[in-house]
Amino acid sequence: MTHVRPTSNAFSTLREAVAETERQMITRQLQETNYNLLQTAKRLEIDRNTLKRKMRLLGIVRDAQSS
């Protein structure tokens, strides 16, 4: 049996962990593509509309500095 050690940033639910992982991945790709939604969606291998929906649900907004 494998034991997993809890980390300092442990989440209380799987849903929270998945949301935070998605938030980090999407944010990183948005920054790398200078917030080009089409390129970000292609890198993540998802539809652009799916990306926009996830951004809205996860509270991801374009940085003012990225404009």
C-alpha cells in the first residue's frame, strides 16, 4: 500500500485540487502566449470556448500589465 504524505498546500477536496491545478496551468500558458486565447487553447489541447468558460469559472482575468 502506498502512503501519501500531506503537503503544506493540501486541499480539502479533489475538486479544489483540480481547480487549482487548472488555474495554474491556464495562467502559465496565458502568460507564455501573451494572453492569446487561441494559442493557449491549442497548447492545452482544448477548444477556445472551453478555455474561456474555464477562465470565467476559475476567476482568471487578463493582467493589466499584459495588455
